[in-house]
Amino acid sequence: MDQKMMRLCIRVIQPEEIKKITERNQTTRLDEYLKSLSKEEITKIMADQSAVFDIIQRLQSLLDTEYSAVYGGFYNGELISYVALTEIIDSTEGKKTNTAEIHVEVLPEYHGQGFGFEMLSRVIEMVFSETVYPFLNYTVIPSNVVSIALVEKLGGVLQEPKSYAEEMLLRTYHLNRK
Ligand SMILES: CC(C)(COP(=O)(O)OP(=O)(O)OC[C@H]1O[C@@H](n2cnc3c(N)ncnc32)[C@H](O)[C@@H]1OP(=O)(O)O)[C@@H](O)C(=O)NCCC(=O)NCCS
């Protein structure tokens, strides 16, 4: 990893410490998603009540998640980013699935400077060295073009949507163990 990649000091932090970053990033996310849909897409979703319920539930779970591990990224001593991991539980069987969802945020004033890429690539390396997860799951709404560019730059592999509702709302990528 070159010098530019090692600007952050990364350590495990307590989930409460991330509030500062999430509060400033997430307020507009649902709005952004709804604005990104065409009239046809909205009509299609509205025609299927279960899809609407699914979408709201999944967005809420993205925003209210209780993280199982959180890594903070400090730049000149300031917490400017975090990466959170949540173990995925199989909803039908209620069992752990041997993988985790990974989520990254960077303080808005530090966007576009490579910090998201540095955080994710370094934390992914740490997680794979400490676990037996074969891949990590990365979920993103279709309008989040920066997040999509980021996961694709990291070699994320886009998964086929499993259901109609998922296709309308979220794209799932796998970040595979190398
Ligand atoms: C998504 C997020 C973490 C990206 O962090 P970042 O530090 O701004 O990203 P980086 O600077 O590392 O950029 C990574 C890649 O994204 C793309 N990118 C960055 N800024 C971009 C912009 N303004 N427009 C389009 N693409 C952009 C580029 O491809 C870039 O790689 P490159 O510089 O080699 O071309 C950040 O925007 C964020 O915190 N957003 C809010 C929370 C969120 O959406 N998290 C992801 C949830 S799925």
C-alpha cells in the first residue's frame, strides 16, 4: 500500500462515536432514493404493497442497524470516517450466515479525497485476516453513484437481485476474499 493510502489511523471504536458522521450524512438518503426513481418505477412499486413495505423496512434497517464491529478512521487526530460490520442473519432460519454486511461513511467535507477507498480497503484486509468470511456483502441504493464507483473500484461483484423489491431498491455486491 503506498503512502497516500496510509493517511488514516484506523482502530476499533464504540458505535456511539459514529453518530457525528451518520447524522450529517444520512438525513437525505431516503429523499435521494425517492427522487432517483422514474414515474414508472414509482407506479410499479406502489402497485405492490409488499414491495413498499419491504423497501421502507430495508431502508430503516440500513439506517438503524446495530453494528457488531465498528472501525474508526482518524485523520490528524479527528474521526472522519467509519466502517461498520453487521453479521448477516438468515431471516428464514434465524441463523448466522458466516458473512457480514460492510458499510462505510466519510464526513462530507472529506469526500472525494480517497478516504472512503482507504478505509474500506484497509478494513476489508483486517476483517479477512481475522475471520473466515468468504466474502463481505455491500449494499447500495442505485442513486448512490459514488458508493457504486467505490465498491466497483474495490473489485466488488454485483449480485443478481433475489426479488422484485430488492431489484427496485438495492444493489448487492460481494467483496470476495482474495
Ligand atoms: C460513499 C462514500 C463513503 C465515498 O467516500 P469518498 O471518500 O468520497 O470516496 P473516494 O474519494 O475514496 O472515491 C472512491 C471512488 O468513488 C468515485 N467518486 C468519488 N467522488 C465522486 C463524485 N463526486 N462523483 C462521481 N464519482 C466519485 C471515484 O471513482 C473514486 O475513485 P477515483 O478517485 O480513483 O476515481 C462517501 O461519499 C459517503 O460517506 N457517503 C455517504 C454514506 C454512504 O453513502 N455510504 C455508502 C453506503 S452504501
